[in-house]
Amino acid sequence: MSAYDEARRAADAVRARIGGVPEVAVVLGSGLGDFAGGLTEGISLAYRDLPHWPAPKVPGHEGRLVVGRRGGRVVAALAGRTHAYEGRGLRQVTFAVRAIGLLGVRTLILTSAAGGVNARFAEGALMVIDDHINLMGLNPLAGPNDDRFGPRFPDLTEVYSSRLRTIADQAGTAVKLPLAHGVYAAVLGPSYETPAEIRYLRTIGADAVGMSTVPEAIAARHMGLDVLGIACITNGAAGAASRPIDHAGVTETARRMRAPFSALLEGIIAGLG
Ligand code: HPA
């Protein structure tokens, strides 16, 4: 079955369960999954119960879609994502975003944990993604193009909507959480970077580095969705940090940020036009 038909079937299954189209979807990164539990009148759908939907395998990543209310809107929260480093291919990595797009959601918020490349970023800083550099060596649109998703050669001049970035800044000011801005470099992982790689990333203009977000953002823009990306800087990048980087530390910092992060997300969702 084509990627399109699989995503279509999943979207139909979600629609049958929730009876409507959410106004916005939020993909929750490592340690940030709590937001899903804060939705009111929520309906929770386990990925494993949805057709073709890949279930994540990383500790700290749940696998459920929760549809409920927050910030005065109907929100689809995706707690758990598939990563390219799991070796499952970008068709799997982008599956959820495509299903959400086919469900009819037009606004997508991608959140993630990331390492700080910009030396000015403190641990726990939140960075609005202004642009990205794809260093995964992979692109979710490689292979035959399915025109039902979008064009063969999509433009990526504005992957991350400037309108949504402005809304994020306004929400950040309102909840007294100043937001950084910068360029997110996507790497395949799963090993963290070497100090030499971090110096390279700094040289080419990256401010943060992570192992997610970019394939999903590309697939979403291919479908014409408006995308906002927010990275939680969970650690100083290799060489800058005073201690080694590990997954437990990454999720711990993300967990520390979950309350302010949820407040920010709520403000952004309330502020959507
Ligand atoms: N590098 C890559 N991905 C990450 C990091 C990092 O330092 N921290 C959280 N995700």
C-alpha cells in the first residue's frame, strides 16, 4: 500500500474516533509528553491501535495521540514520535504528520529536545526554530513523488511560518518566558556529536542540534501545513558542557521545563488566528 493510502486510512480511523478535525496538532519531544495529559475532555488513542501507525521504542517517548481542548481550541497532541536513528526509515518518521495533515489539520507545532550549539544558550532555554539545516543525509521526499501529498520540488524558503513565530514570541512574553531564536541542525544520531562536529555546526550557522523535527517539518510543508518548531535546549553541546551528555540528563532537563513549556504552548494555541 502507498504511504498516502496508509496515512489516509490512519486519518480516517482517527476521524471516526474523534468526530471532527482538530485546529492544531502538537508533536511532543523527549520528556515533554505531559502536555497531552493536560488536555480537557481528551480522547486518547494508542498508536498501536491505529492502522499503520508506528509505535516509538525509546524510553521517555510514549505512543499515543490525545485529542482534547486547550487554550480554547481542539488540539491533537502526539506523545511519542519515530526517529530516523531507530532505522525505520523516514516514511515511518513522517507517518504521523502526514496522517494529521490528511485528517485536515493545517497548523503543526513540532517540539523537541536539542543540544545547544550557540554558546549563549543556557540549559532549559527554549528556541523558536527560524530555519533548519538538514544534515541527516536523508530526505523524506526522496523516491517517487506522490502528488497527492505535494509537488516534486517543494520550496523551503519559509519552512517555519513567520506568522507562527511571531505568535510564539507574543505568548512567550505573556508567560514571562523569553524565547531564543535560531537555526536547528538535524543529525541522524543516535550518538551525540563530537566536539569537532559541534565546532563545525557553529561554523555553518547552527544554534541547536537534534535528531528529529526536520523530516516532519519537510513532510508537513510538502503538504502545505503551517509549521512552528520549538526546541528545548536540554544540554550544552559536546565540548561546551562540563559533563558528558546522556539521554537521562536530556529528559531530566526537558521534564524540568514541562510546566513553563506547557504554559507557552497553551499561550501559542490561544493566540492562533
Ligand atoms: N545532540 C543531538 N540531539 C540532542 C542533543 C544533543 O546534544 N540533546 C538533545 N537532543
